[in-house]
Amino acid sequence: GGRRGVAVRRSNTPVCVLGVLFNTGAGQHILKNPLVVNSIIEKAALRRTDVILEVGPGTGNLTVKMLEKVKKVIACEIDPRLVGELQKRVQGTCLANKLEIKVGDILKTDLPFFDACVANLPYQISSPFVFKLLLHRPFFRCAILMFQREFALRLVAKPGTKLYCRLSINTQLLARVDHLMKVGKNNFRPPPKVESSVVRIEPKNPPPPINFQEWDGLVRIAFVRKNKTLSAAFKSSAVEQLLDHNYRIHCSLHNRVSSFLKYSISVYFQKSKKLILKSLTCLRFSKRAIPENFKIAEKIQTVLKDTGYSEKRARSMDIDDFIRLLHGFNSEGIHFS
């Protein structure tokens, strides 16, 4: 079972296979080749004690094979007709009580606990699903995922290569990613119009000590035009407005707030009106205000120059480069989320 996603536009014409109408426009392509099914199971290195999350089980070709090897399979399927097919397939067998089916959109569903994930996704949800997986806790051991070929190659792309992009660096920050095998379109029924690939993703545990929202904010700006220098990428007025707004919030939260609390508490207990007035006057002068002629653009360019990344381009920068750059911005009070 399992469905393939297709990136190209086409009509949502249903195709009838084994009495089931498949909506190819919604990415319904059933994996039919038992050799590929067995190979995916082998790569997943399943254990008898495993709980497996399967997304897009289709008619259950992969599901049934996994049920024979693991403790439990939680299959998530959005199409109620395919759920019926899957239920029929295990009904009355010893595998039935090892299968739990969840009907609905996986992106809108809280993920259950699982040890490993096997998914054959419609292409259009590939990216959001990868990050839903990688930010999921508790950690899982690994995921074996079928994607459109180009998407898979983006996941594993290295700095300086044509396909290297925000998806590549974000995934590789959070996980080890390996391209396992190519899967031709004739292994599916009905065949999709693009080639596919199987990828293994292993989350880094423990994860890097980085605020992912901050990290993604920086990477997003850098990769909007990955061939531009960072100096040019950060000159966008929208970027400057965002960072100026964040900078002012950061300053209001962190400028001498601790001394304000210390004064207030000591004065409160002494209950002296004189001291209260004196303390408040001290506070007013001790708080550093942002100068009226402050320009965030100048501060941004100074950080880029001081870190040595002003003339660098995102297309050739690796994870360590972006960690250093993020630290450079943060230490000057510039934040991305």
C-alpha cells in the first residue's frame, strides 16, 4: 500500500484499480512491487517491540508485511474508502488486533508515540510533514519515507550544489538524512508522472541547542535569494522592519529590568515615600533608551561585516556558518522570532 505524491499539475481524474477508484490528483498511487515493499521494510530495521506510524497505507501492501514483524502499526489514512479496504484485508486474521487506524489529515493530527515511521506521502504535504516529524517529542528512532525524487535530493543536498536550499539545511540541522534508493514510476499503480526515492531520517538526539524558530527566521531571509550576498539579502525593507520591531521589543524586555525589580522590592518593604521617589528617579536615568537616530540597517550590516559573512551567499554556507551568524546577531540584541 501507500500513496505517491506527484508534483506536476494534472486533472483529478479517478483511476480504477482492483475495484477502487484512485484520485491521482490527491497523490493516490499504490506501491505494488513486493521487492520494493520488502526493501523498505529491511531498511527500516524493524523490531518485534516496535510501534510503527504509517502514513498513507493505501490498500495495505506495506502495512500487512509490517504487522507480521512488529508489536503494532498505527496507520493514518485520510480517505475513508481506503480505510475500508485496509480493514477488510486484516479482518478475521491474527494481525487485526495489532493494527490501529486513524482517519484524517496527518498534518492536523497530534502524532501518537511511535518508535519508527514509514510513510508514502502525497508530494504536496512532504515538507510540512518532515518538520512535524522532526519537531515531535518524544524522539523516534528513524523514519523511512518515500518522496518525489527531486524533493528527496533536496533533503540530502550539500552546500554549493544546485539543489541546496532552506529545506536541506533545516532538515540536516535536526537530523541525519540518507538517500536509500530510487523507485521508478512503474512500481506504482496507477503510475505517477515523476520518479520517486526512499530516504531515511534519523533525528539528532539530543537536538542542537538552538531555538528552531530563531534559526528558521534567519535561514528564511538568507535563502529567499540564495545567490545574493547576505549584505544584499538583509537590505530588504520588510526584513529591516521585522528586525527593528524585534530589536525594540528585546531592548524593552532586557534593558535594566532586573535593577527595576530590585529597587521596587527594597522600597516596598521600607514603606518610605521619600525612598520611593528617590528610587524611581534613579530608575528613569539608569534605563538606556534607543537613540532617536537609531537605524537597524546600520546595525545589521555591522554584524554581517564583523562576523565575516557580509559578502557570503546562502548557497555555499553550511550549518556551522549559520550558527555563528545567528550568535552574532543575537549577541547584538537582533532576533528573528
